[in-house]
Amino acid sequence: MSSLSVAQKVTRVLVAGGSYAGLSVTLNLLDLCNGLSPRFSGTNTPADRSQQTPVEVTIVDERDGFYHLIGTPLAYVSKEYAEKAWIRFQDIPALQIPSVKVLRASITQLNCEEKFATVKAIDTKQNYKIPYDYFVAASGLRRTKPSAPVALTKKEYLKDVLEHIQLVESGKHGVVVIGAGAVGIEIATEVKMIYPHLKVTLIHSRQRILSSEDLPDEFKDVALNLVHEAGVETILGARVKDTIKKTDSNSTLYEVVLSDDRRIQADFVINAISKFHPTATYLPSTAVDEEGYIKIKSSTEFHGDTPNATFHYAAGDIVRWSGIKRCGAAMHQGLHTAVNIHQRILAARTGITPRFKELDSNVPPMMALAVGKKAVSYSPQAGTKSGEDVLKACFGDDLGFTICWNYLRLGEAPYKVHKPYEYGAGKRDKLTELPLLFIFDLFTTTGKNLYSFNVL
């Protein structure tokens, strides 16, 4: 084989999951393979031919689109927002490029030694094999409603949302939300904000909300104050023993029985106690820990126990890594993965010494929580902050949808595949007007990664 044919060989990258981490890997890798700076760097440099290399990315996802998971509490009380929060892959401009293919399928098995995946098509149920050169596991966690929709298509999801909204709207005795973790808090306060006439009660078995999170008490206390400020009533230190459904010819009423024998009536009960598990069942046992999370190195490569580990990567909620699982962390890990795969491709083709990006090994807990019309945030550097300005900075006015959309640059028309491309100065300059700039500014002015700041 000639050196020319070797140089022109297309590298096949298979990405499991089309959410924050999967899209981050895909789009940053396409930038790099087109000789551009990765989109998360915030820089605007001309295309570098020496960095260009042909690549084809196949995204495998059970859903028919990207769903903005952070927006779930609002999506299930606002039909208008629900429509916005789920974008079909075919409607995302950044993915409309010949070198990207999206398959609606589930991966049933990964053969790391021979480097092929067995997948099952969602529509036809047909099984087939996909060979790859590099694999990225970014399929996240399987969550239950109301933490995330269980629907796999936008049509099914919107139908489910509408049914949920109708149940909330029909209430006369109010709504009870069980579980004051992050999901429960945001659901309760979003319901109260959209339907201020409804009585909303948040019940938590512990004396302090957010009890499962390794965060300062000050953060939890401020969050509780904001919950009350939003008009949500709370019952703490009482466990729900039973939920009794009472139906007559005209309506349905629920009676929530607590461990202290109190009884609360409601027209609708939302169980927000999070249940989730990793989706890495398709991987060999050597790749995961006892809980099913993928064991990775700081380069996001699989742990060395797995065959061909240097060709297998993972990013996002599916990995075993320090820190609270957040979409900002998932996208950050996706960037590292894209850079490191690109470096390995160049090293194999040109003999360069690869320069890998390494994740911080000790990511401290941090969180931003939307609580009605305000938000509370915590990071070790900034401490606890709250207010309307925190909501605007961390979530914008749509629970972070626009920030994530613009940060990933999902709305931009794609460049020509494998050809040099320079973004026009005017086009890139427009980005400076968008909320994502505060992320870029923190990165470019300090050189610190996204874990160092309380964003998303």
C-alpha cells in the first residue's frame, strides 16, 4: 500500500450516545480533523493542513434526537418548552455532514479485541455489526421518569409531556413531589412557577434537602430558603409510607401517608426519588467496576485490563470519575476524548509524539441548582452564591438550553468534509454576544478547565 493511500484512509469512530458527551466528542473531533481548533477552545485560528485527517463518525443512539436533560423539570410543565428541549438529530445543522452518520439503535455487545460492535436497530429489530477504529462510550445512565423521559421519539415524548401537564393543570388539591434531591427541588419549583395557584408540597425523608449530595450545609440551607421563597411548602424528616389512590366518577385523588401518620391530599403525586444505572451492559466485564461504571484513565481511555484499551474511550455520566455528574463535566470529558483520539490518529499516520489531555484526578463537588426564578450555586473557589443573576449566568432564561446549544454550536452549518475551512470573523464574533462566552472567557483567560468553575 502506498503512503498516499495510507494518508487518505478514513478513520472510523463509533460513538455510543448522542447527548452532551457524545456530541462533544463528535463535533470537537470533526473540528480537529479539519485542521481547526476544537470549538470548546474559544479560539479562531486558520485551518492547519498538517492537522487534517479524514474521519467518519457514527453515532448510535436509541432516541431520535438530542434531549436537553437539564430542562426536564420545565419540559414537563410547559408544552412550549418541551417542544424546544428535544431536537431530532436530522434537525441539528451541525450534524448534517457526510462524515457523520446517526443510527437509531442500541449496542448489544462490543468486541474490543476485534473492534466491532453488534447493534440492534430500534425500528426493524435487526442485528448487525459495525467495525470501528476507535470507540467512545458516551451512552450515559438509564434514568426513570421524571428524571428523564423514557420515550425514544420526539412524538412519543410530547404525548407523554402533554398527559403529564394535563394531570398537573387539573389539580384542585395540589401537587406532591416526593424527594428533595436536585430533580425534586427543580420539579417542585417549576410547577409552582408555571402554576402559581397550585399548592405544591415537597416531601423529603431527611431533615436536610439534597441529603445525598456531598455539598456544604450552607448551600443546602440557601436552596431550602429559595424553595420556600418560590412558594413551595416542605415536609422534612418524614418518609412516605404509602400513596393511596381514590377514584370516583368525577376525579382522582391521592392520599400520601407519612411515617409520622400525617396524611396529605393531592391531585397528582410525582415521585422524584432518582433511580438510574449505567448503560454499559454491552461492554466486557474488564471494562466496568462493580456498579457498572466504566473504568477510565485520566486520558479517558479504558483501563488497561480491556483488550485494545488505547482504542476505547468513555466520557460523561457513564464513567467512574470524581465529582458530581453534570453536563458541563460530560462535555469537558468529551473534549479531552476528541483531542486524544486526534493525537493518536496523527501519531499513527505521521509519527508525531502525541500530546494527550489529562482529566483532573480530584474533581471537587460543585453544583448549580435552578430554584424557581433564582438559582443557587457552589464551587470551592466561589463558595455559595444565589440570586436571579446566578440563574441568568448558569442557566440563561431556558434552563441552560441556549447555553448548551451555542456552546456545542449545534446550530451552525457544517464545513465541507476533509477540506480546510476558516470561520468568517464576523460569524465567530457573533458568538461573543451569547451566554456561552463566560465559559470561554474563564477558560482562555485562566487556562483552567471547566471543572474549575461552577458552570452548567
